[in-house]
Amino acid sequence: MNEQKTIQLNVINFDKMRAALPAEYNIIRFDSNNDCNVHCVYCHNERSSELIELESFRFFLKEKVLSVRQFQVGCVMEPTLDKRLCDFMEAVAASPAPPRHGIRLQTNGILLHRHEASRMVKAGLNLVTLSLDSVTGHTHKDLRGGTSLSKVARNIVEFRHACPDVSVCLITTVTAANIDEVDELVSWGLSEGVAGFRLRQMFHDFQSQVVDHEKMRRLEVTATAFAAMRARIEASFAGKADFTFLGEDYLMQERSNILQRSLIAPQSDSNPSPASEVLGQS
């Protein structure tokens, strides 16, 4: 049986996946809710109030998952909006086939303090990927729908102190508004013990019915500018953390892959993409 399968499990395809045959998975990326508390200017995702029931989720884990290498909570939406976040993680840990490489949490960090860090760690949380676009307050606020930088930064710092053994990586969408501020963000992250940085060129889907295309055009970054930023960061911070740089074309393809995984059966994924862990939290 092919173990190299990846699924985006969410309200769109959950009923279909409950009816599917049991399978072995490389990665399961799971959204229990279909909403977010931030309206980033570059977010292409449609939202709703739908939720996945906890008992139905437990059934899926028990009856449909033969094995899984890694489980990620939060992919396209914001998992900390769901008060049951710890319950879902504990269900994963207690399942007949708990993830061999632990649990990841992908979040914008605003509500991270509302969830018990000790419960998440006990369930197997070993990596938090957190969206942060700038350590300049007005830039972060403009890009991320009025988000309070101070609250996000405080939650990162407090979580690092409470859970020093859980790695934290920052996800940054690089736009015309923040491309010159990436160095400062990396410096701050390193000072707080951040282990990795995922820097992605903003992509613009011109067919989207969600984004403001006029704003998006103003924020676009050329491949040349993105490459120059990459060279600058690598020259300044080489060896100090794990860096991943993802271009627009690559991310557009991964967006298409994620949509496919949400709507149809699991796809073969012998070379799991590093982009897929960073696309959801815009």
C-alpha cells in the first residue's frame, strides 16, 4: 500500500473522506473550522461558519487512518478560533495510529494564548508555524487586516518561554510593503529563539473573487526583487536558522494542489512540498 499520500481534510471533503477506504498517509493537514479572524489583503480563501464534529473526527482517525507520518492542525483557516483545538490534538494523539513525527500547529498567533500549551505539548505538538509579516506595527497591520503586532509578538514570546522544546517557525508573505523589512523581522525572530523562516513571494490569482485586485497589484513583487531579497538574507543570516524561499509560480501551483486535495481523494505525494505547510495561514 502506498504510504506517500497527503490530504487536506476540511469541511469541504470530510464526509467524502469518511466514506473512503482506510489509507496510510504521509501528511494530514486538518481544518476543524472554515473561518479566520484576520482578513489579510492577499488571502484568497472563502470562508463559512461550518465545523467538523469532534466525534466524527475521532471516527475518521479510528476507522480510516492506518498510519500517518505527520499531522498538521491548521492549513487554510485559523485553528485557534476553534475552542476545541486541544480536544482535536488529543484525539489525534489517542488514535490507533498517532503521527510518527508529531503534530504541527499553523496559526496567526492572535488567539494562541487562549489554548493550554501544556495540553498541546502532551498531545505531541513539536512545531508551531506562525504567520508574521513585519515587526513594524503599521506594516503588519496594513497587510494583515488590522492585526495587533504587539499581541502576536507577546504570544510568540510567551509560548517560547512556556514550551522551549517546541520549535517555532515564522511564515512571511513578501510584498512590496514589507520586502525591505524582512531583515529586521529575521533579526527579531532569531533573538526570540525562532528556528526557521518561510519566506514566500506574494502570489496573485487574477481569477479570485475574494481579494481586492487593485491592492494586490500595488503589493506585487517581481521575481528579480524577491531573488535580491533572498540573496541579502542568505548573506546576512546564513547558518543562523532554517530558511525556505518560495516563489510565486511555485505557490500558485501548490494552491492548485491544495484545492485538489480538498475536493478529491488523497494524492500521491512522494516528495511532499515545503510550500504546502505555509499556504494556509495567509
